[in-house]
Amino acid sequence: MLRKKGSDLLKDREVLLDLDYAGETHGADCYGSLQNGGFIPPRYLNAATADDDDDPIYIHCEKTATPPAQPPGNYFRDGRTKIDFVLVWEVKSRRKRRTRGKGRGEAEEVEEEQAAQEESRSEKRKAQLARWRDKFIQNIQGVGLLLEKEESSSAKKTIHYLKLSAPWDVLVYYAEELCLRAPLQAQPHPDFNTSAQILQKLCVPNLMADSVPNRPVDYYTCAFRKSKMEKFLGSEDRENYFTNTQRHRIVYEILARTVYGKRKRAEVGVARLLNEGAFKAAFPLHEGPFELPGYEISPGQLNKRQVLYHYWARWSKWYKYQPLDHIREYFGEKIALYFAWLGFYTAWLLPAAIVGTFVFVSGILTMSSNTPAKEICESGGHYLMCPLCETCKPWNMSDICPMAQLGYLFDHPGTVFFSVFMSFWAVTFLEYWKRKNATLAHHWDCMDFHEEEEPPRPEFAAMAPAMEENPVTGVKEPYFPEKARISRMLTGSMVIVIMLCVVMIFLVTVIIYRSIVSVMMYETGSSVLRTQAGNIANISSSMVNLALILLMGQVYTALAEQLTKWEMHRTQTQYEDAFTFKVFIFQFVNFYSSPFYVAFFKGRFVGYPGHYGTLFGMRNEDCGPGGCLIELAEQLFIIMMGKQLINNVQEFVIPKVKAWRQKKALSSVKKAQSGLEPQRWEQDYELIECEGLFDEYLEIVLQFGFITIFVAAFPLAPLFALLNNWAEVRLDAHKFVCEYRRPVAERAQNIGVWFIILEALSHVSVLVNAFLIAFTSDFLPRLLYQYKFDNDLHGYVNFTLAYAPPSYNYSSHGMCRYKAFRDDNGNYTLVYWELLAVRLGFIIAFEHVVFFVLRVIDWMVPDVPESLELKVKRERYLAKQALADNQEALLVSGKMAHSP
């Protein structure tokens, strides 16, 4: 749509936004496409004002006997007009109802009457959807889109495909309104891979490099202006000036704004029509098949989808660099940034996995030098331990010899070093990601994409009760009072708190389950079951906990979506950030509450013999024979690996099941069309709808929490994360290229609120690891014993054990020991308070030193590389030159005005 003067421009915008606009009706076979006489500008359409009662608009058509042959590629029947978008709806064939004989009973008559009423309601609903659909189609035609219709029929139903194309005038108008970028000057491609640069300097062959054909050209760009068209590269080639993703974005923007009913009822936009069922699908087309042809073909002749499949989505490319420029060109910046971040994070996991594996292996190699474990194994009956339950018998400490040796793997000096290393790793990773993100944002022309450029969400615009002037643009737009939004957000917060309480209830349930299982194991009398009771209870409860976590996650995600819609956020970015924050807060508590309990609360409220603490009549849990760190490692392994395994199985199986169901639903139509070759829009309709990136981000961010927050207890976490992410990249790539319909390309300059969450997790991990080493690990008690008594830890086991009070010994058992720093009366000894002071001092020193070094790293690593700053200045200079308004003409006119 062209920029017009006065009433012409106003009329065209009314076509887009006014529900009462009604234009000419056209044949539904083409809906005013090229077969109906070419592009009709909106100002030449005979717009008639509809009645206030919103009478339906019916579009009649006459089907052609034999449709003309379709041209190859994503084009209209004329072979020249590009297909930018496809709308799909289905119409089921009516079946005649069977009439019964005269001898019908009353029950049968009532049944028939109810069926008739149900059918009547269904027919009314179908008629309503048809009216909305027809009016929507008429309005998008009024905006200037070209339309062409195809049908695929069977005895059961007819599938209608409405192909949309944006002509040059519409593209130019919306390119300026949406602030698309225009090319000014080509520039060489920058090399973003640090590993490639290092390997090149070392003269080492780079196995990860891959020569991907048809790499998109990189340009200096500026904001598009129609008045400056001659300054932009390629403006004379109207067919290819706008990329396919830009065309898709423009057409989707029109579809998102177009009204089809009453504004006050939020009857606006294609998304609402999809929810209502007026359309079954709306999507841009893939650029051909992804399979390689059966004959030999040069790489340069592959279509963009085949390039992505052959050089990216196949499992054999697991060790190759991702073709990010090709991903961005095909799917848009938002999806490309996700894969760039996932690849960058996976590459940074490699050094963390190597160091973590080294720490774990060093624990295995030094296990034989663990003096406390030797003392336990050689103690025999020297240390008689107090019963583990009210009906249990005393037991010998030597029974837990295997667990004492195994516990050393997760609790030795190397784990302290690794927790410090991972704290530095996390912050350094985020600092270098900021640099990488800034470079990609500039390279992909998203550095200047800000929220103020975002229009209001269509649902917000439809539901907002008032119009007010935007302080940034000066244009009146829909407005929702801030006080009302805050009130709704507070109400939503109460719902979140209630759901978090539900998570705590489930946690208590799991704790009770673990206690019951432990008591059952103790009472069997078997020495094996007694020593392994804690492990059996911990592993089984972790599996139960994982099932509850996954179940509650699904329930809360659906609830959070409804709450976020109700809060009325203005832009899509604000909506997504609010939704992300809600879900992450819940999932953080959902996934990490159990590990937090084991790390910091389990075994803290046990009491001492004769004065044990209880919960619902049962003795409070104590840490197992190997200590709480080994139980924490078991929990982390089961929850982290179980979640990753289940997610990967779901990502592999669920799309295939959905695709099978979709193909089965379309099987009758395919059989009826068996003699014809399926068209691109028919093949894409068989694919499943793209579900976005939220679940992908959430999965990896939660994984980031597992490998940073509790890394002191589980040094192998980065290794398992690395293995998972190698599979994750290819699974996600295969889904987007082969199994999903092509999503609408979206702009983004960063990964959004997820980066803030990652920063918060990296800082939380420093504090959690400090407390974990100080209070859960035996590192500091051993250090104190070495300092005060014996450097080789001889006698350390006896040092950590206290004697039960005499009253307990005489009343129920003989003299027994328990793990604590208490005297014979159950009071804390001086060693306990000394150790507490050491622990608090360690926490303060640890977090101060780590945070200081982190600030130094932050200061030393600039967010924007120096080379990028130079490119930005160069681009701004070129943009200023291109967008200058006829400076020479102004100077000439100024001289003429001052001349006598």
C-alpha cells in the first residue's frame, strides 16, 4: 500500500481497522487475484458502510471445471506472483440423516429432538465462523493483498487453501511502518568463531568448519524509507528486493491487525480466528522439499531448506559449526539467536565437562588415601551406633564401609576447587555471550530494535478500554490503566504463592514417603537392607518426585498463560517476559526444592537420642551413611538426567505422533487426490504447527541451574549436560526444518528475559555453593581437625561422634554413639561453635573473593567488541548520508532567498 495524501490514506487504514468496512464481493476461487484483473488499490475499491447490526458478508464463487496446471515453486497460477502466506480452513460434507419408521418410541423421539437441537447449534456456529472468515478475507483484500484460492476435496470434507501475496506497493508501505532495514553497502563476512581463529593461528586443521553454499550477503543497513529508495542496493529488482522472511513478516502484521467483527469483543486478528476455529492453519510456505533429489546436483542449486537439512539438521553434522546466517535468513532472528546461544553454551560446556570429569576421576584415584573411610571400614564393633528408628536395634559403623568410600567421590578437596571454577565459568560465559550477542545483533540488523518500535498486541488493542497518546511516537493508541494492571498482577502473584505452597505440600509428601520406606527397610532385620535403606528410599523418592515435578509443570504452565493474558501487557515482548518470569519462578521451586531440602535442611533437625525431633509422629530424617552430599548427587542425577531423557524422548516421539495424526486426518483427501502431485501448501499443511521456543529455553536454563547451583555435589553434571546438548541441537534443528510448518520470522536483538534469569542463577550459584561447602560438606570439619589435632586425620571419625545421654542408654539400649558435636547431656560443645564460626567466615570470604573476581572479569571484558564499535560508527555514517534530505537543494534555496 502506497503512502497517500489525506483521505486516501485515511480510507486505506480504515479498511484495516474499521469493522464496519465492506467492499465488493469477489469470486472465492480467486478472491480478486490476478485472474480477476490484477491488483486493485484500496482507494479504488467501492467501500460501503455496513449496517450497525453487523450483517454477514457472503462471498459467492463459481468453481471452474478444470483448474489450470500449477507452476513449479511457491507461486500463484500465473507463475510470477509469490505466495507469501497461506490460510487454510476445512468444510465437512453434510450427511443426510436417516428417517425412521412410524413406530418410534417416546425415548427415540426425545433423542432425535436433542440431536436436532445439537445439529442446529452446530450449524449456527459454522455459519458464524463462515461470516467472520468471509469478512476477514474481504478486509485483507481491501488492504491490498492479492488472493488466490485452491481446494482439495473428498467425500468427507473439502480443504480450502487461500494463498496470499503482498504486491510491491503494500510491501513498501509496511516496510517503512515496521522499520525494516535496507541495504546500503556490502561488507565482508565477519568470522565469529573464536575456536576457528585459535586453530588457524595454531595451524591446526579445523574439523568443525564446513563450506555451506549460498551464504547470505552481509550489508551495512539503515531504516527503510520509501523516499530514499534509489540509495538502497537492489531497489530496481522489485521481485527480490524484499527477502521472503521480510515478506512473511509484513503479511502476518496485516493479518494480525485486520478486524473481522466487533472491536469491543476483541474480534481482531488471525490468531483469534485460529483459536475460534474459523481457520485451521495460517503459515508461510517452506521453500521446497528438504530431501535431496535422487540425482546429482551441485550444492549451489539446493534450495534453502535443503541446505539447512544437509548442512545442519542431520545427525552426521553434530560436530560442525551451525550455519547461523542461513538459519537467520530462513527462520528469522529470534530462532537464529536461540540456536546461536545454544551452540555457544554447548561449546563453553566442553571445558567445564573436562574439568568436572578430571575432578571426579581424581576422587577415584585418591579414594584409597581417605583416612576416615579406612577407620570406618577397620572399626569392626568399636563404634556401636544408636538405633535408626524407635523399633530398630543398634548397629556397627563398619556396616557402612562401602558408602563411606563412595561418599568421598562427591566430598573431597577437588569439589571445592570445582565449585569455585564453575562460579568463574558461569560469569565469564555470560560476559562473552554478551559480546557474541552484540556482534550477531549488529550483523543481523537488530541492534537498534527496541520495544518502542513494537506495536501493541492485537489482543491488547482489542480489549483495551481507552485510547491515549503514546509519549514516544505521539500517536494515539490503545491504553490500559497502569493501576488496573498492577492490581491484576498482584492477584496473579497470590495465585503463584498458592501454587508454590502446593509444591511444598508435595515435597513434604515425598519426605514422609522416604521416611516410611526407610523404616520399612530398617525393620526387615537384614544388614544389607539396613545399610542401603537410605539409598533405596532416596532413589525411589527421587523418581516419585520427578513424576510430580513434570505433572505440576504442565498444570502451572497452562495456568500461567491464562494469568498473563488477563494482566493485559501492551507489547508481545512484555507479555512473553511476564509469562516467562511466572513459569520460571514456579519451575525453579518445583525442580530445586527437593535438592535444596537435601542440601540444607535434611539432618539439621534430627535432635539427639532421647530427644529426637518428629514430623507427624515420625522421626525427622537424618543424612545417610555416606553423608548428605551423596544423596544430593543421587537426587541431581535422577532429576536432571530423568528430565533430559524424558524431554528428548518427547521431542523425538511427540512430533511424529502429531504428524501421524495430521496425516491420518487428511488421508481421505489425499486418496481422492491420489492422481495429482501434492502442492507445496498441501504438503506443509500435513506438517505440525511450530510451538515456539519457550519450552526449549526453559529446558536449557533449568539445566544451567543444575550445573552451577549444586555443582559441588555433582562434578559430572557439565559432562551430562554437554552430551544432552549435542543431541538437543540436532533434535531441535530437525524439528524446525523437517517436522514443523515454517514459523513467521520474528525480530529480536537478544534472548530477552532469559539472560536476566541466567545472570541471577550464576549469582545464586556462588552463594549456594558456599553454603554447600560450609554446612553440607565435611571439608571444613576435616580442615579444622587437621589444624587442631592431626594433619593425617587419624581419629577424625571418633572426633565427629558423640555419646548418647546416659538416660537414653540405660532406659532402652546400651551405650551408643551418634554423629554430632554434643556432650553427654546433649548440649553443643565448644568445637561446634568453633566450627560454626569457621563456616560463617568461609562463606563471607568465599563469596567476597568470588564476587570481586567476577566484577574484575566484568570490567575487563567489554560488552561490545572494539571492532564492532567501529562497524557501528561506519554504518551510522552511511545511514546519515543516505537519509539526508536533499542538502544541496536546501543550500541552493537558502542562497536564492538571501539574494537581492
